[in-house]
Amino acid sequence: MWLQALLFSIGIGLLYFGAEWLVRGAASLALRYGIRPLVVGLTVVALGTSMPEFVINFLAVLRNEDSLALGNIVGSNIANIALILGTTALVLPIGIAPNTLRKEYPVMMGVMVLFYGLSWDGVIGTADGIILVFLLVSLLIFLVLDARRSGGPDGSLGELDEIDAESNLAWRKKVVFLGGGMIMLASGARLMVSSAVNVAESYGVSTAVIGLTVMALGTSLPELAASLVSAVNDESAISLGNVLGSNMLNMLFVVGLVSLVHPLQVDTLSLSTHLPVMLGFGALLFPLAWTGYRITRMEGFVMLIAFLGYMAYLIQPHL
């Protein structure tokens, strides 16, 4: 057990630094070859932050662990909303831009509802993947055009400033970042998937529960840390944009591409329980954010308690 926990922790570290290196290498090369910073920020950087989930899901379905892959996506989306926003609001109430509730939030909920609908026949296949990837491309085009109209990307892409400053790095160093990031991502994902499956087999826990809990929490830790840092720096409003974007990319980018390679089987418990819970947490976010255009500490506490209750519901049968 302790060995598997150690391997899982090493996997999380490799995933985090691998994604960082991959984003910096790819973005620096793109800037070096004349691609506009706005486009790089809204595509390379945005998609790069979802690479850990993509690599984990890709390896999981190759091992025919579809429940682990789906559980990771659903669990990550729930953790993004309830754990990350709830914890961040406890540190500092989250201010909400009215535009976010009018534009980004309905898109996220629409994607969630569509994802549930595509899952209803028990499989997310190639045709479903094509739909999701088409919507992803459409969303990215819309974001680029919208950012041009408004004068540039929002504050959630502040990381691009650092990458832009690094764009004059030696070509070889950029390639090292890119290649090293890919290797660390693949290695970290393999460690996490292998250790999670081993724990599930050893203790008789379903891989779906492992995906919804341990895997989801593991892949959400970097985003939780970033959101807490934003809150400490009085920039908690960035957290909501990051969460909405991350949830959309999890379903459109991660599941969309994975299902093009391998159909993703959806079990009946996910259809009857876990996916509706994800939709419920998404729906809960609107009234909490709409009242006063902020998520207060008390509302953050409610979200956190609801999340812990759901985790207890998942874990309790195995204690």
C-alpha cells in the first residue's frame, strides 16, 4: 500500500512538471515562429493544462480501464467546482464578473448536458468524439475572436507573459522542454494508472471509485494550489474562469480525442449517479455565484461540505 502511494505521489509530481515543461516548450516554439501570443495563450497554453487528464485517460483506455478514465473526468469536474472553488472561497470570497455567468457558465453547463446525453447509450464512440472535438475547435475559434474584440486574453492566461519572456531561449532548450515534458507526462500518467489499478485490485475497490476519488484529487491538486495562490494574492476571480475552462476542456478535449482512438464505455452507475451528481454541482454553482455576484465564505463552506459528503458516500462501502 505504501509503495503504491509513493508511486502515485511521484506520478503526480511528474505530471505537474511534465505539463509545465510541455506548455513552456510548445508555447515558446510557437511564439518563436511568429504565432500571435493571443492565439498561443488561448490554444497551446489552455490545452496544455489539460494534458495530465488526457494522458491518464489515454493510458487507462488502452488498458481497458474505461471506468477509471471516466471516473477521473467526472471526479475532476466535481472537484474543480466543489473542492477548488469551495476551498478558495474560504480563503477569500470569489468575485464573479456578470459576463462570466452570461457567457462561460452556460457554455460549461451546455457541454455537461451534452456529455451526459452522449453517454446515455452506454458508450462514447467515434461519432461522439467527432462531435466533441468539433465543439472544441469551435470554442477555441470563438475564444480567439472574442479576445481580439475585447483587446486580449483575460488574466487567467497571465502565465503567457513568462513564456513570452522565455521565447528567445535557445532552440535546443525549447526542444528539451517539449520532449522532457512529454516523457514526464507519459511516465507520471503510467505510474498513477498502474498504482491506482493495483490498489483497486488489492482492496477490492472498483476502478470507477478510484478514478472519482484518488485520481481526480491527484490531477486537481495543481489547480487547487494555483487557485489558493490566486486567492492569497487577492486574485480569486481568476479561479472561476480556470474552473469553467478546465471542465469544458476535460469533456471536449480529453474525452473527445480519447474516444476517437478507443470508444469509452459508460457503466450504469455512472449514468444513474455520478454524472447526475456532476450536473448537480454544476447547477448549484449558478445560484451561489448569482447572489451578489460572489461566492462567499459560507457558500464555499457549503460546497466543500457537499463535496466531502459525496467522497464519504463513495468511500464508505469499502471501509
